[in-house]
Amino acid sequence: MLVDGETRELVRYTALQASLLEERNWRLAVLGVEEIGIRPTVVASLIGVDPAAEWELAAGRVDAVAAEIDDPQLFVSLENVRVQDETDLRELGGRYEELGVDLSERSDQLFDELRAVAGDLPNGAALLRTARVLEAAAATRTSTAIQLSSYFSARFSGPDTARDEATVLVQQQVVYDGAIKQINRSVRPNSNVAAQMLVVEQSAEIARFEEGVAQLIVDIQASAAVGTAEGFANIAGDLDGVARQFEAGKVSSGVHLDLVTAAGTDVIVSSQMLTSRANDATRQATATIAVLSVLSVAFAIALTRFIGQPLYRLSETASLLRDGVHRDNEVFSGPSEIREAASALNEASSHLRLAERQANALARGDLDAAVLAETARGDLGVSLQAAVQTLAASLAEREEFRRRLAHEASHDGLTHLPNRKACLAQLEAGLVRTDQRRSTLAVIFIDLDGFKIVNDQFGHPAGDLVLETTSARLLAGVREGDHVGRLGGDEFVVIAEPVASLDEAERLAARLLEAIGEPISLGKATVRVGASIGIAMADESHAEADALLRDADLAVYRAKSNGRNQVVVCDEELRSLVVHQNELEVELRLAIENDELTLFYQPIVDPNSGALVGLEALIRWFRPDGTLVSPDAFIPFAERSDLIVEIDCWVVARVARQLDAWRRGGAGALLPVSINISGRHLSVDDFVVDVMSPLEQYGVDPTLIIIEVTERALLDDLGGAATKLQTLRDNGVRIAIDDFGTGYTSLAHLRTLPIDILKLDQSFTRDDSTQSLVKLIIDTGHLLGVSITSEGIETADQARALSELGSDDLQGYYYGRPSPPEDVVFGANELADEVSS
Ligand code: C2E
Ligand code: MG
Ligand code: MG
């Protein structure tokens, strides 16, 4: 340790200086005594002190201290001083002083270095203080040595020397006092110097030495003032005094040397303390660094836990949030920035959760959900709430629209009853239910009678009122849980579920029939409508809704054919009829393939001339067993499927072929042929092509073709049918409405229909009471440019009557039955012959 080494060297140099001074003094004393002719042994016996022995002791101390100083040059210098010529005391003293100056320079240098080093150290001031004490202690020792030397010099030299030495002594007194003050100022209590200072202060020998010096100074000053050699001789001659002073000086020298040693020890102790403090400081610093390192690692870990982990979780939460996964309100630790970001994230998450819950509610269509009213905090919440409200409103609108559409799609616009489709669905559901409950249900099919007449006579608003009234009466008449629906036109259905028995269903149907038959007020007029009602009971063999409805429909037909306004139950007999009819349908298909169908032709005559003006083609089915099946027995069943279209096409082709054949056969002026076309065919897109292509194929003039359609077929698809018929008219084909008067067509309709001929239904021909109506129809028809043909003319009276009413043409057995083409005679006379025959 630098400080420690320098301190020790400083102590050694100080000790060396002090010892060297001692050596010098004793040597000079020995030499001085010898110079004045006194042997040292004499001196020793006189004053009890052997200067030569003291010199040797001092020289030994110098050597011992010098040996501790690692400076080869120092021994050289010492040797140089010691081998000096011993005759010149002054010269010798000067050499010692030179070496002393060298040593003190070195110790000053060491002191400066110590000050510099100690100044940089913490607690270095304490070291410097002890160093200053050492300096002062060294000064007391040096001063004491000088005083001792000067004292003897003054005692044993001449007056001049004595005066010089007195000056030196005075100076050294000042030096000594200053050094003692310095020590007292700087000494630490309990230090080695403090202890030694007590020795110095309490030393009687030191006090005596100081007194001796002081007395000598006084004596020299007095002698000098007297200026006599005797006086000086007195000074020198006081051997007792000199001896005492010698002894005191020797003790003083020793005590002050101990003071220097004590001061040196203090310096070393201080230096060691500083060193150990420095070491402590280093250890502390190391420990601090270690602690700091541990702390920094701990901090890094803490940072990771405190900042890193929350940050990681934050980013994880953020990415989850981005992916649409949001956790419940997460608790985040860490610095405030992270917690703020986390709370923002949590808020965003809760916004999203709210948005999600609201979206779910909206998606469920749960527009009354409480969550929709919730508003998240802040601007985002407000915008979100506004969006939710807008969305909810538009969803509500859409839902209402959807409900309306669904209602319209499943309900009848006029009566608001479920339509055919909805009724079938209801029936299906009911069948499942009754199947599960082992109960049964009844389908009550209601077809109004006389409705068409009301419609024709009183107009559509009246017809609508009849339908609405019927609907209300049915609803009022059914039992709770029964379903009422409108199948279309004047057809209604009641699904009675459950029913205990057929009787119960029949009683219900009877009640409904009665209710329907109640008068309906149309304002000025009151009308009554009846109903043909068919009942079909669900049982194991009728698991299908379609089949059940068809059975009930079948019963309605039966009710109508039985005379209307009655209830008919679809029983086994009726069903077997259906089975039979289904078989018929199959057979009919085969009939077309097997060419079992043929066409008969019935004449149409001009009543005024009796001339044949046209023919109606009427289909006939000759079965392989030879029996003839009339169209009424199979056309309605053919109309239940597209089979009728096939039949119609076959008929058109056959007529075209026949006309071609007649033309080829030279049958004079060819007559127009009326062809019956089913309403079902009329609704087929290819209808016009189906008619025109056979004509083209056989090169038949379209003006020779009259297409007969029923009123009902026309009204089912008024727009579409009219367009197709008009297309045919544009091609030269004429259009006739068959069986006019039995359907729903009002006369007003005639204006808008593309027709050329009205064929009055047979019923008008036979019923005299309708003459005025027939007259009205004929006149209106004529007004509209339509020609009238009356059907079912069986007698001359009828022919006459209808002719007089204005009918343009007549048709009926009176003029001729339908007959095979080969029997058709193109001549009025022959026709008349047939009629008469
Ligand atoms: P429609 O078109 O009104 O035909 C007239 C029906 O009245 C024919 O019955 C005819 O034989 C019958 N008739 C004619 N004059 C008299 C008479 O003086 N007294 C009586 N009682 N009846 C008379 P038909 O041939 O049995 O046809 C019945 C219905 O079948 C036809 O009524 C027509 O609607 C339909 N029909 C006949 N042939 C065809 C056809 O080729 N295609 C289609 N789609 N339907 C046809
Ligand atoms: Mg006809
Ligand atoms: Mg007819």
C-alpha cells in the first residue's frame, strides 16, 4: 500500500534526522571536550555522562534506522560524514547539517507525497493530521538536539561562539514552542503522541534543561553585556550546572525521540486505518458491485415479471382481441403505462364483448334483448349503440317485411286464411300429431254452390263479401283447435283435429253447411249460397296430406254430382272409384300408344239456311274389348296430369291430318273444325306451338281451326291465356269460349278476351226461363262482334227458339250426333237427311 509505505519511510527519515543530530551532537561534544584538553573519561567522571559512549549509542541508532531505509546512497553519505576530518568541528558540524538537510528534503518530499495521496483518500485528513504531528514532534526533537549542542558549544567555547549559540538557542526555543503548540493543536486524544506528550510535559529533566538553556541565554547575554572573558569563564566553569544540564539534555533528547517514535506510530496506525478503510471501501465497493449485480439481475427478472410478462400478456391479449377472442376483464400488473394500456385493452375487449353479445342478439332476432340497450363508455360506445339501434330498427323492419311476406305467401289476401300450401303443411303437421296421439282428424272440403252466379250478377266486390262472410262463419263455426283455410276460388277447408268419430265430423260439417247457407246482405240485395262439402277421415291408409285432401275433393265432386248443397263422406266406394280412375289414367296412356283413341265430328249448322258451317271434333276411346268411353269419363282424369296435353296435341294433329285427308279427298270447300283444348294445356308455354306445328305439318289453313276453351281455363290465367290465344288469332285461328254461362265470366269480360265465338251452354238451350238472359248474352256478344253458337239443340223448337233469340249457329243432336270422319257429309241436304232420320 502506497500510503503505508510512504508513511513508514517518512517516520524512518524523521527518526534518522533526529538520531543523526544526536550522533552529531555527541560526536561534536566528544571532539569539543578533547579540543579543550579534557579527556572524555574525565568528563564522564565529572558529570556522570560519557559523551563517547553516547556518541556510539547515537551512531548505532542512526545505523539501525538507516538500515530500515532501502537507500544505498544513504550509507555512502553517512560514511562520508563520519570519516570527515575530525579536527575542524565546524566543518564536521556543517557536513552533518548538509546530510540533515538532505534527509529533511527527502522527508519533506515524502510528506508532500503523503499529503497528495492522503488528500485524495477519504479520511486522508486524519492521516495528514498525524503526519503534521510527526513533523512537529520531529521539530521538537531536532530543536532539543540543537539546543543541547548549542548549550555545550556555548559553555565550552569563547565569547563570540557563546553569543552565536545564545542566538541559536533563542531561535530554537521559538521553534520548540511552535512545534509543541502544533502538536497540541493536532494531537488526537488517546493517540501515542498524546500519551508521550504527557511524559514530555511532566518530565522534570526537560523542565530543568529548558531552565538551564534559559539561564545560559541570560548568562551569555549578561556576559556579553559585561563583555569579559571571566564572565564566560564562569559560564564554562560551572561544571555542576553543565553536568546537570547534560543529564537533563540527554533525558530530554530521549523523551523527544520517543515523541517522534510515538508520532511515527500514530502516522502508521492512521495510515493502516486508512488502508483498511480503503480496503473496507474496496470490499464495500466490491460488495456494492456484487449487490448491484445481484440487484440488476433481480431487477432484470423483476423487469421481466413486472414489465415483460405484463407486456407479453398485453400483446397476447391484443392479438387474441384481433382474432376476435376476448377474455374476461384481465387483471394486469406492472408499470402504470402497462396498466393503462391494459385497461384500454380491457375496455376495448369489453366493447367487443358487448358488440358480440349485441350481434348475437341481433343474429337471433331477439330485438327485445336487454343487451341491445347497453351502451359502452366513450365515443365508441355511442357509435356502437347508434349502429345497434339502426341495425335493430332495420332488422325489425326486415322482420316485419319478412313476416308480411311469409304471411302473404301462406295466407289468402282476401280472407287472411291460410292458403292451400299452408293448409297442406298444417294438415301434414296434424297427421303427425294424431299419429302420435293415436287420435284422428277430418278434412272437411267446402266448395260453394252458386258463388259464380253471385259474382256474375253482383260483381266481384259482392263475391268478395260472400267469401269473407263465409270465412268468418267457418271460423265461428269450428271448434277450438280446428283450422280453417281457403284453397282458392270458392273452395275452403276445415281441418278438424282431433275428431272422435266420423259422426262428429259429419255433425260439424252439417253445422258449417247451415251457417254458410244463412242469407248474406249485399246492401240492397240479399243472397244465399250453398256448399258442396266432402269429408275425408284420416286413417292409416291415408297418411299423406295430399291424398287426404284429394279424397275430400272427390267427395265434394260427388256432392255436386249428387245435387249440391250436401255433405258427402269419402268412403271406400268413392276411394275405389278413385282407384279405378287412377287405373284409368294408366290405361289412357296406353290407349294413346295403342291408338285406341279416335275423333268423332259433330256438325254445326246455320239455323237460317240449315247449311253445315263447321264441325266439332270430340274424342272417343274405343277400348280393346269394344266398349266406347265418352270424354266425360276420362278427360277430367286426363286433366289431373299432363296427360291431357298429350291428348290435346294428339287431337290437333289428328284434326290437321283429317283436314288434309279431306282436302286430298276433294271434299269440296273444307269446313272449319272446332278443337277442345283443356285449360291445363292453355297454361303450357308451348301451347301455341303445339297448335300451330301440326297445322304447318299438314299444311292446314289456320282459319279452318277453331280452338274451344272453357271460361274457367281462361280465368285461371287470364293474362297468359289471352296472350297465347291472341297469338293464335294473329295466325288466323279462331277462338271460341265453350260452355259459356256455366262459369264465372261476366259479359264485361268478353270485351277484353280475344274471342270470336261464344258457345252457349246446353243448359240455356233447355231452360226456357233463361231466355231473357240468353237474349242479353247474344245481344252483348253481337255488340262486341262475337258470333254465338248454341249447344245441345235436340229439337226443332229449340233450334227455332235459339235462332229467334239471335244465335248465329246451332249444334246438337237435332242436327247431328258426333260421328266418325268418314260419316261426315259435306252437304246440307245430306245433313238434313240425317237430322230427319
Ligand atoms: P263439349 O265441348 O261441350 O262438347 C259437346 C258435348 O255435348 C259432346 O259430348 C256432345 O256429344 C254433346 N252433345 C252435343 N249435342 C248434344 C245434344 O243435343 N244433347 C246432348 N245431351 N249432348 C249433346 P261429348 O262428346 O261426350 O264431350 C263431352 C265433353 O268432353 C265436351 O264437351 C268437351 O268438353 C270434352 N271433350 C270432348 N272431346 C274432347 C277433346 O277432344 N278434347 C278435350 N280436351 N275435351 C273434349
Ligand atoms: Mg266443345
Ligand atoms: Mg260445350
